[in-house]
Amino acid sequence: MINDRGNMKWISLMLPEHLVQLKEWKKEQYYGKKRDLTEWEIEEIEQTIQRAFKLRKLVKLTLWEHNKPHDLVGLVTGADTWNKELLLETDLSIKRISMELIQTASLVVEDD
């Protein structure tokens, strides 16, 4: 999509209510919706995390935070099953990650 003046030249003719609704619509379009995982996907994520923990390998997690996905790479150091949290050691710190935020998990392949 080309970002030219497009709608800007018509803004002076629009009502303030319309502008507010357009801004809300753009926010909704920008942010995605969290995908509900199936039982198979949840099981696959758990198996990948367990494999990464046992083999002491780096794992790449795709998390859903602030209405958008982002990736986090680290070493799984433990899990808190009572609170359903995962302990992930990144380059800078150890983070507690809720299992509900995880969308995908994969082992990181290290090139020699």
C-alpha cells in the first residue's frame, strides 16, 4: 500500500466522530487476535520445551504480548507447574513466562 496523501486531503471535511472511529478501526486492523491453540499444538509445544530442557538446547518461543507476537530465544532452566510458568534464561536475565502466552516453540539450530 502506498502512503501518499490519500485520505489526508479529506480530513478537513470529516466530523471528529468519524476521525475517532477511523483511528479505532486502524488499531483493530493493526493488532491481530490471539490464536486459540488445539490440544495437539499445546502438546507439541510442551514436548519441544521438555526436549530443550533435557538436551540443554536453546529454544525459540513465539509469545503473544501486547496484542502482537514477538520471539524470545533462551535456555529453559526450569518450570513452575503450580503457576504454569516457564523459567527462560536469556542473554540478559532469567524471565518467568506464562505458558498461556506461548504460541509456538522450536529448538534453535546452532551453525558451527
